[in-house]
Amino acid sequence: MTGLLAAGFALGVTALSLKAAEGSHSALDIALSTATGFLFLLAGAVAHVRRPANPIGVLIALAGVALFLEDLQFTLNPVLYTVAVPLRAASSPVIAHLVLAFPHGRLRSRWERLLVAAAYLVVLGSGAVGLLFNDDPRDLLAISANAGGGALADRALELAATAISAGVVVVLLYRWLTGRLPQRRLLSPVIVIALFGALASGTGTALGDGHPLSGPLLEAYRILFCLWPLAFLTGVLRARVGNAEMIRLLLERDGTGLAALVQDDEVWKDSRSIDALNAAAGLVLDNQRLTAELEQRLAEVRASRARLVAAGDEERRRVERDLHDGAQQRLVSVVLLLRMAGRRYGDELPPEVRALLSGTVDELQTAITELRELARGIRPAILTEAGLVAAVRSLAARIPMEVALSVGTVPRLDAAVEATAYFVTSEALTNALKHAQTDHVDVRIAVEGAVLRVEVTDTGVGGADLEGGSGLAGLRDRVQALDGELTVRSGPGRTMVCAVIPLGEAPEPAPETAPETP
């Protein structure tokens, strides 16, 4: 690129001086041709800076160099003139190549490659033929001074250039019609100038030099051609904005989805933009990977807590069975033996021994009662056998206060869910009995969607606090182990303990039960 810019600047200054010294060109023609060449060089430099990995910048700058090479034919130096004659239309195939390769910098189809190859072959071949049949004394390679042969070569060159221009316009129109909106936005300025320029140049060339409209049409073509580098530069800047928008969309994408980069036809290959997109995509993927790992660990923690709850419930059931089938039965056997001994030997025993025996039986009965209450508090057998509703009704019947029980659609649930709901109800009723200074409590149990809701409300003095004691705090940990939530709202005249426990699996429906007051 540096070499092209240096050569282009030197050739531009040389071409300007040669056209001005030659004297047959108007000031407008000289200004337009010189400005067009330098604009191509400037647009190529900007495109190369913005897209160093894309060869489109080199092609744009090469078009400016080719334009200045055409003007070397106005030199008086025979050697330089002989070199310049075959290049008198050098910009035509380069510009055709540039237009078909825009914006990727490469030819994508076989037809485009054939069209560009034909453009180079026809232009350079006709230039060589014109060099051999030239009557200009500066031509060192002329083998015949046949002016008619040179004119024929010039006419063939003009017609071939017109056909090639028409082919380029057709390819551009097809690409624009079949492309998507971003690609159309990039191609629109280039196509508009190419279309009108081709029409003006083709019509003016076809009419011939003697036609009155030929001159104005060719001047209009030169003006449009001068704007063409700006069209390419606009495409470069639009492509840059498009890449910036892709980066912003990627960074603003919701983290729950996987970001995907799709290189589309309208996006230029630029190493810096691709690196930025890759880095942004890497950040998204890293965040998603870390989020997935965190969710997996959280799920493992929840599963571990649920297993601990299940293990605790199983241990409760084992202890309850051991108490019921072991210690309780042994104490009942002792009571029966003592009563049998009293009946058999009661008349023979001293009064103080009979009194001692009767007191021992009473104490053992009290111990059995307390042991039964302990076993029932660990895990009531009715909870396992009949379910949550029956266990709560049995609990409410034993509480020495008025309990209004409202039960919605509550089928048999998972054992851990039923046990947790029962212990929440039991702890809330016990706290109300001990601290609320009230004789009425409302209990509501219902399945709402995929959760079980348990609410225990009293009209006491309030003051309940999750952090105030180990009972409610332990229940909160138990509820959270099942991915649920326990809340306590307490104030003067009202306290409500509410547990919301996910069900996990959908339970079987059960009939509604009307509110009851044991």
C-alpha cells in the first residue's frame, strides 16, 4: 500500500503536468481526472487502514494508479509513450475488478472471474494491437503506420469496454436484488454511480465523437466517475459501523441464550473487528460456563440438603419405631407384671408396700404417656399412614385452644414435603399456645399450582421472630432444603407463619374439604 500511494502520487503529479502541457484538454477535464485519481488513492488508504486484512483497499488504490498511467500517453518521450500506449485504458479492467470484488476484496463466482479476465485481456490486448499499428512517430514498436488499423483497434476497444461495463452492471444489479438489506446498503452508492456512469459512457461512446450529445454524456460520466471513490469510501465506513453494531448486540444479548457469530456477505473481513467479536463471544461463553457451573453446584447443594432432610425423616421414623416397639412395649410389660403381682399378693403385702407398688405403676403409666407423646412428636404414625391433613387434624384436636382448620385440595404428597408442612404447623401452634396469649388460631393448608402453602395465623400479642429462637430458624432451614420459603410476619394483634414448599412432582387431585373447628 505504501508503494502504491508513493507511485500514485508521483504519477498523479506527472499526469497533471503532461495533460496541462499537452493543451488539448479543458481545465474541467484535467481537474476531474486528477481529483478522481487522488480520491481513489485516498479511499484505498482509508480502506486499508480500516480493513488491513481485506485486499479491497489495494484494489481501490490500484484504480487510482491505473488512471494516472493512462495519462502517460501524452508524454513526448518515445520510450515512455511506447510503454504508456498499451495502458491507455488500464483503469477499465481494474475498476471492473474492484466493483465485482467489492466489498470482500475477492471474486466469488466463476462468471465474475471470467468477466474480469476478459476485461484485462481485451484492454491490454487491444492496446498492444494499437501499439503495433500506430502512425505516431513516438511509437518505437510500430510495424505499420496504418492509421485505419489504429482507429479500428480503438473502436474495438471502445465496444469491448462498453460490453464489459454492461456485464459489470448486470452482475451488480443481480447481487443487489438477491442480497439482504445490509448488503444493499453497502452496494447502493456503487451501483447508482456505476449504472448512471455506464449509461452515460456507453451511450456517448456508441453515438460517436461527431454526435452533439456525445460530449455532454462523456462529461457527465467523468463527473460521476469522480464521485465513485467516495461511494467506495462510504461503503467502507458503513461496514465499520455494521461491525460495531454487531459487537454491541453481542455484548447486550441476554445471558440466558448462547450468542452466535454469523459472518454474512455484507460484513467485511477485518482482523481487528473479528478479534473484538471473538473476544466478546469468549466473554459470553465464559459467563455462561461459569453460570452453568454455579447452577450445577447449587443444584448439588439443594439435592444434598434434600437428602439430609430425607435422612433426618428416616431417622425420626426409625427412632419412633424403636420407641414404640422397644422401650414403650417393655414399659407396658412392666406395668402389667406389677399389676399382676399386686392382684396376686396384694392381701399378703404390708400396706406400705402396696402403696409403693401402686405409686410405681402410676409413675410407669406417666412415663408411657410421655414416651408416646415423644414418639408422636418425632414423627406421628398417622402422618405416614393417613397423610398431612389427618395428622394436622389430630394435632389440632390435642391443642387446648380453638383451631380453625381450612384445608384445600391436598392429596398425598412426598414424604419430605408432608413432614416439613406438619412440623411447621406443629411449631407454629406450639408457639401460639405458649406465647401468643390467645385462644384462637387459623390454619390454612392448600396446594396452589406447583407449591404447597401452609399458613398459621393467631390474634395474639405478636413478637414472633425467625431469629429469636431455634425452633422457627430450624424450620426455615428445613423448608429451604426443599427449595421453599418460610416467612414470619408478626405485629401487635396478629402473627402469621407462612411456608411455601415446592411439590416437585404433580400430586393426584383430592376433593375439597370445608373449614372445620375442632
